[in-house]
Amino acid sequence: MPDKELSLLECGYTEADIETASPDDMNVYYSKDNQQKYGVVGIRIALL
């Protein structure tokens, strides 16, 4: 499956906080060390 970017809205941001969104926001959940060790993936889930 080819790499595809997820929109910020799909990543849990709202219209109100899109302007201040930063990749560093994810450091709350995954440390920089773990990101480098395991890599980073975004997963889109859809109900069928």
C-alpha cells in the first residue's frame, strides 16, 4: 500500500486547533527515542 498523508482532522485535531498543530504533539504519546526505534505510522480506520 503506498504512503498517503492523513489530514490533521483525521488525526484528531479540530478546525480550531489546526493552525497550532505540530508533529511534536505526538511526543506526549510516543517519545522521540521510541519514534526513532520503532518508526511512526498513522492508521485510518473506517466502518464498513
